[in-house]
Amino acid sequence: MKLISLFCISLLMLVSCKEKTESKQDTEVTEQLPSNSIFNLTSDWQNQDGKTIKLNDLQGKALVVVMIYTTCKTACPILVAKMKTIESKFDRKDIDKINLVLVSIDPETDTPEHLKEFSIKNEMTGPQWTFLRSDENATKEFANVLSMKYKKISPIDFSHSNIISTFKPNGILVSQEEGDIQVDKVVATVNETVRKK
């Protein structure tokens, strides 16, 4: 009887220790993501290949992010050109540590198929390029995080801020360039982030 009681006590202690260990591991995984990381946003997004992802699927690379819409004829072509110039200035040995992300503010028009066509037309098809769209609520939430303002002013036009944001691989905002984007500053910030990793 003593032996059975001892066995039961040992088993209970083992289960209790295991639960504590698992609980501790779960906490450690949660603590690895800072509270102000964009990867804490839980919305669903679709990329240019039609794949549904979460923002935290982008973890592990430095991010250069801009919000645009593909039918824009004024500011967005300039922002796209700036993103291409930024990409061209990175050392090719570092390119797999960087993700250049273009997020649509017009998810109704910018379907994954449309984003794919746009990426091909603008020669932005390498694995370092990600185009994203979501629903209106997720798009507004993301814009708020970036302090990026946009407003629909007609069925086909938006007024919007011109901001390129840089993030660490853990989703922490490092810097933003607004208005007259200084490409070399963005490149220098990303290079510093990549080399610190």
C-alpha cells in the first residue's frame, strides 16, 4: 500500500513538473515577441500568389513597408520607384534577409491576381518582394500602426500619406521616411538592422 501511495505521489509530482515546464515554454515563446511588434496583429492577409498569411509569417527578416494602391497615377508610382531603388542598393549577399512589402489600401480592386500582374509589370517578382491585401478593417488597423492616413475621395482615387517604414526582424518599427523619401537613409537603416541580427 505504501508503495502504491509513493508511486501515485511521484506520478503527480512528475505531471505537475511537466505542466510547469510546458507553461514556462509557452511563456518564453510569447515573451520573445515584443508588445509593440506589428506581428502581434492577428488579421489575415493574401499575398500576390493568393496565399493567406498572418503578418507574423514575415518574422525573421528586416522589412521595408509602404502602403499604396495599384491604380494610383500620382504618388504611388513614385513610391514604387523608390522601393525599387532601395532594393537595388542592397548588397546581394544580404537580400535574403530583407523583405520589401507593398500593402494595398484598396483591397476591393487589388485582388491577389491584380497584385501579381502589378508585380510582374513592375519587375518586382523576386522572393524579396511581398504584395499584401486584406479586408478594410485590417487595412485601417495596419495603417493606424504606421500612422499612415488615407481616405477614399472618389470610386477610384485615394488621398494618402507617403511613408516608407523600416522594421526589425521582430516587427519593431525602426524608422520612417515621409514625403520626400531619402532612399539612402532607408538603405542605411536596413543594412544596420540586418548586420546587427
